[in-house]
Amino acid sequence: MRNPPQETELTALKNVKLFQLDVTDRQSIAKAYEAIRMEYWTVDVLLNNAGYALFGPLELSTEEIFWATNTDN
């Protein structure tokens, strides 16, 4: 999650722990993985619901936008 302190519903659950993570940033991924490994040693469940969509004609998008959309999703 990009900003765990702003989340109120999930942080109210007993058995849920949120870690800061930006899936578009390799350093953020490595930092989150290390934080999880240091606290739990293993990962039993990993849920990634990150993603976004591009709306409009494909012909009007740039190659950079196309690849960013496909890489993140």
C-alpha cells in the first residue's frame, strides 16, 4: 500500500499488517520485502491489487504509457 497511515478500515483488523509499497518502484519493492522478511521470515499470502487503466483510444496513447500500464498490471 502506498500510504498505510491513511488506511483506517484495514488497520482496524487484528490479523492484518500493512506495509508501504509502490509497485512501480523497485527500491520500494525491495524495502517492503525486507521489512516483511525481518518481521515474519516467510510470506504465506501475498495480495497485489495494484493497477490502473487507460481510457480512450489506444492510438492516442504513447508507447511509454502503453508499457507503464502493462508493466504495473
